[in-house]
Amino acid sequence: MLRKTGWLIVMIFSLTISCKNTPSIRGDRNASNEKPDKSADGGFMLKIEDADLVQDESNPEINTAEWSFSVDQPGRYEVWLSSFTCDSMNLGFDTAVTITAGDSRLEKMPIGDDIKTFEDGVQSPGFRADSEMGTVFFSKAGEYVVQVISEKVISPQADTTGLAAKKQTLIKSVILKPVIY
């Protein structure tokens, strides 16, 4: 009996130790110490290279990027989708982009409301096209998940100039800007 109890205690102890050192199954970025870029105005830039990605070559419309981050200031935030594109007049999205943040869900076809050239990470002959997607409301400070679903969600490792020219547009980030009244 004493021997069985000893083995049980050893197993529980080793299980407890091993679980503490395992990162979250969901791929939570806090486990790997990667945090979204926070701007001076309290907004966030959630970069595609920091996201947890799910890609399906046979059905790219369900490609997903997901971030987990902490909101310090509750309130309404503008949501912008930032893309790299070769054609600023036609971004080439086949379907509407779906963005979920907290309890909000936005669906819209990005149109490129703000076109930028010669920015960090934009190489000629490309452009950065920022599309206003709507607003979301975070009711309290705390942890939230933002998810983007689109055929233009492609891993950064595959993001080469040839692929960008073939795909025409690639999603680079989601930008959340606090709305100040």
C-alpha cells in the first residue's frame, strides 16, 4: 500500500511540473512573449507574422489568423485591415473578409481607403493598402482574441515577391485604433 501511494505522489508531482512548462495548446502568444505592437494612442498593430495561422490550400476562404492580446482601456476601437498589394485600384479579394474581436463580428470587402507608398516593409512596386473595416467595442479591460478569415491570409514565410505578384494582395496586419470622442 505504501509503495502504491509513493508512486501516485511521484506521478502527480511529475505531471504538475511538466504541465507548468508546456505552452498553451491554443498557441497563445503570451506564452512565447510576443506582444502586439502598441501605439502611443493606445491602439494595436497585430502583425500576420505574430499570428497563429490555419491554412487550407483546398479551401483558402477559411484561412485564419488569430491573435490574443490584452486591452488596457475599454471602449470603441476602429478596425483597419492592412495589406500589401501590387494594384491599389483593385485589391483582388474574392470574398468578404471576416474579422471577429471580442463579441463583435465585421464582414466587409476591403477597398483600400488609405494607400501608402515607401513605408516600412513595403517594397517597390508594391503598396500598403489600409481598409477601414468598422468598429468593435471592448466592454472591459482584459484578454481578447482577434481573428481574421480570408483567402489572403498567407504565412509570412511564403510571402515572396513572386507570390505577392501572383496573389496580388496579401494581408499584413490588423490595426485597432481607439475612438476618442
